[in-house]
Amino acid sequence: MRILLLADEESKYYWDFFEKSKLDGIDLIISCGDLAPQFLSFMATFAKVPVLYVHGNHDYCYDETPPDGCECIDDMVYEYKGLKILGLGGSMCYNFGAYQYTEKEMEKRIHKLRRKIKKAGGIDLFITHSPAYRLHDSEDLPHTGFKAFYSILDEVRPQVFAHGHVHINYGRDFKRESTYGDVRVVNAYEKYIIEVEPRSAQDAE
């Protein structure tokens, strides 16, 4: 399955210079947060596939103007054609704004999801806005990742962990890809395409 990941900066490739053919072969579109709702609505208008999103720490405008034709997967396990996706948006709390969480608050969110994860039989994709602590994050408080995410990475072991929040212009703090154990870790900044198949499909081969 070919998935278009988006985050943090509206891609001119798709918005300013859009052609329908650029979405050929894309099976799913997922925003990792901090994108204008108008941009996601635009993508949903032309895409023939679902457009999913989690909230970034700057997405408080979504409360009044949610992106049309898109589905929020925050705090849920979403399944699409056998692919199981867990969504947890937001960033570390730094000024008590919307979609900001303390470490304890993120731990509670994950605890509430454990039954859904178990019922789904695990997850293939872990979608967040913030990275995990010292895994693609930065040292300043707003861009510090969550230690709580390691409970998902260690215990559930998704195939892919995709996040945003750390921009390419942050210099040495930016990493597009790495691995954590057997988990592929991806920074979705602007646009990035990955390919992943549901574990159920792999097991059937």
C-alpha cells in the first residue's frame, strides 16, 4: 500500500503546482499535523482515497474549521483495507495551548487506547505529530518528544512510526528516517511517500 505522508508545511508540489496525476498510485493520505485545513480539504477534493489526520500543536483552528472530507484519527485505531493505524496528535506542553500534553497526560491517552489496540490485534502504523523522546526530537521543550511513545514502540511494535513537528530547517535535529529495533521511524515533514502492507496480508503469503 502506497501512503502519502504530510506534515508541518503545505507542499507546493501538490498545492501550487497540482496535477491529478500526482496522486496516481496513492492508496491513502495521512497528515501528521500542523497543516492548514484548507490544504487538507483541497487534497480530499481531488483524492480518491481517504485523507486522515492527527492534530498538530498549531491546529487549534480545526476546532472551528475542520478540514472538509477528512477524518481525524486522534485517540483511535483506524483500519483501512486491513491496515491498522493508531493516531496520537499533539506536542509536549510548553504554554498550555490546545493539543499540548504533559508526559503524564500522554501516558493516560495511551492507557485508554490499550483495549482498542488489543482488540485490533496490534497496529501497523503509529501516527503522531510529536516524535518520541530522543528519537528525531530536539532539545528545546516545545520539540521534546514523548517517552510514553516507547510503550507502543516496545510492546506493540508497529511496522512504521511516522511523525512531524521537527522541520527540515532545524538542521542537525532533522532526520528523515531511522530505525528503532525493527520499527521504521519516518519524519513526514512536508511530503513523503512510504509503502507498507498490512501484517495480515503478509501473514497470508
